[in-house]
Amino acid sequence: MKRLFVNPRLFLLLGILAFTLQCKRDTPQQEIKFRIITEAITDNNNPYYFDPAHYPDDRSSLPVGVFDSGTGGLSALNSILELDEFNNTTHEPGSDGIADFISERFIYLADEANMPYGRYNAEGKADFLRELVLKDILFLLGNQYYLTPDDGNSQTDKEPVKSIVIACNTATAYGLETVREAMDHWGLNINITGIIEAGAKLALEIVFGNGHEHSVIGVLATEGTCASGGYPTSIHTLAETLLPVNDIPVVQQAGIGLAGAIDGDINYVDPAATEPREETDYYGPGLGHPNYPIDTALWEEYHFETGNGLLVKKNPEGKRTVIQLNSVTNYIRYMVTHLATKISQEFPDYTLDVVILGCTHYPYVEAEIRDHFLRLKQYNSFYERNIPENIVLIDPARSLGTELYHELTEKNILGQDSHANSRFFISVPNRLLQENRIDEQREFPYDWKYGRDINTGLHFVKQVPFSDEWIDEAIRIRIKENIPIIYGIIYKQ
């Protein structure tokens, strides 16, 4: 019989490795930054409690979890539900006329009470944002929710999930690595897919298809997503695997306040206002704003709608002294104008072939975004050179759905139910928490929303079933008109 030869040096190295691993096991673990990671699996009175040891092993019948900072993620879920890029029988690429996720159930959470996420980093609260993302994940993993914010006892009939999609760009940028580390700590093999890389892949596919020379990729996103550099980093990293030279410029523009305006956040849009508000009540762009000024030299390019949508104060000489945006349309025109202006100044000979809608709220207003780009194209020769007639606006959720389908098929955990049986939840301020500050609109005031700290042990919100009681009528109408599949499931029509 042939003898097995063991290299003594290899034997020594293996011994050192084993000793090192044992030392790591014997060494106290580094203190976990976010207490909720341990509290959620040790304190069964915690509303985010779940038991990793008894998490379902057979997961094919479980729903997929999706969350966003508000209702914007419903547009991403709608894109996923409309996806038809695979044969449902063979799972091979190619449309078969049947939606790919027609047999998949979803659980969706809109963290409406804490939105918009895009502002936390600018207020020095990036870690609090990460804690919010952890709690979103924990809600999806657990089984608890409340019927109303006044309930003292939770319901426990919510199912856990088999996979999680982070539909929020800002949550992906700041929280993805944190929640993946938490999953490792819990020993839970559940995939978490973020939206940023999916959008970057799709943008590069389009640019390469057009021939990448003299193309620039635009990114419209929240303030937080832009500050994270998530899209430029992801685009350049992916491009390096496809091109020997990574020379595709990426230009970002923050849609300051647009997500909040779309979701009816009164800090950005007040339908009742007829004149400029106090500075403490308005957080959108303005004259002299240190980061997002309204530039009167671009007044014609902005083409702001007037009336109640634009609040202006003038001095006796007729000069504008205060300008506040007060409509979704004007926030769009501000954002698009500044992106187009940056590109015309920095890359005058490049073409803006692709614009990533890097916030799940933006696909709701895609038509208005496109219209303003084309209006600028007609305005003067600078914009005309940069903006093509067939400019492509990307909703990253389409690529997100493709990645999710690959994951479920590879793990053999595709569902056999119906997407009509999906469930929807929304966060609301916890009225039973004495420490909470809640205004007359039943929302967190700005300074309280962005003034809270991590590891307080306080449960600021409760997750309740999605209903008209917790959203503005304008939002319900927008859902009905723009994403009828989702509307039909929510309202069972």
C-alpha cells in the first residue's frame, strides 16, 4: 500500500494555524458597536427578537423580504413583479410571457416614520442610519408587528423571509456591510441584495453597447447616497473588469428634498403654504444655501412652475430675497438642471447617454425628469451637445430583480404561491413611548428625527399594516396611477 507522505513544514504550518484559530476562539470578541445585534437574539421581550437556532430550514415556501425608507421602494418591487426575462419552466434566460415572480410572495416594509434616509449622514447620524437598517432587517427576519401604534401587545403571525432585498439606495450605501456582518454574527445564511451594484451593472451594459468613448454616466440620488460615493465606486470597480482602462466619468447630483417631497414630508413641501416659511420649517434648496443654492443665473434653465409651488419673498426694490421650492416638479427641475450644468461645464464634449435614478422614489417621476432634460436640450447649444434625444433613464430595480431570480433558482427556493398574497407594512411613531416627540402631523419633528442616537434601547417606531391612514391621499393616488400591480395587491382589487 502506498504510504501518505506528510511534508513536515506543512504539518508545522497547519499546527500554527490551528493554534491561532484556537487563540481567536479563546480571545474575547471585540465589542459589537450596535447593541441591537445581540439584543435581538437574547431578549425575547424585544420587538425585534428572533431565534436564529430555530429559523426555518426549508425556506422555499417563505416570502422574500423587501424594504425601503418609504413608499419609494414600492416602485422597485413593482419592477421586480413585472420582470419577464426568464422561462418559468426551464429558468433559462428568455421571456415566456409570464412574470418571473408570479408565484413568489413578498413582505414589504416602508420605514416611513424615519424617512428620508438620505439626510442622516449630512446630519452626522450615519451610524443611526445603520441602526435603522439593522432594525428593518430584523423586522423582516422576525414575526412581530402591531395593528396600531397604540397597541401594547404585538401580533406574531408574520412569517420570516428567505431572502432580503434592500430597495433603498442610501440604505445599501451605508448599511449593506453592517447587516452582512450581523448575518455572520447570527450564523444565518440569508442573502441580502443591494440595489446599487445592480444599477451600476445595467448602466455599464448600456454604455458598452453604445461604445463607451465620450460617454458620461449621470447619477441622480439622495444626498446620502451621493456622499457615500456608492455608485461611482461600484461603476469604476465593475468597469475595471471589462476594460483595460477605466475612463468612464460619473457625475452625481443630489436630489435634495425630492424623495421627501414625493412622500409628502412637510419639511420640504407644505401644500398649505402660500408664502415662504421660517428657516426652521424648510430644509430644501434656497438662496444662499451652503450646499444646495438656488442660482439665479440659472433662472431660465430651472423653468420653475410658479404659484403655490414656488414661494418667493421680494424686497421693496423687487429683488428676490427668499426662494423656497414647494412642489415635486420644482425639486425635479432644480436637480436635473444642476446635473446637466455640471456635465456641460466639466465634460462639454461628452454625451450623457445614461442617467441612473439612484433613489427608489425617482421612477415615480421619470416622465418629468426626462421632460426637463429634453427641455434643457432645446435651451442652448451646451445642453444640446450633452443630452441625446434618446437619453436612457435607468431604474436599477430591473437588475435587482434579475439578481434575485438567479439567487432563488440557484438555491432551489423559488416560491409556489402567488404574489397576490404578499403583505405590506409601514412604520409609524410609537405613541406609547414617553420619550418620543411627535408633532400634530403624527410625525417626528426634524430635530428629533435626526437628533436621536444609537444604542438607546428605545423603540421609536412600530410596524403596522400598510393602510391609507398612514399615507397622504396624493401618495395613494400616485401608487394607483404609476404602479397598479402593487396597488391591486395592497388594496386587494
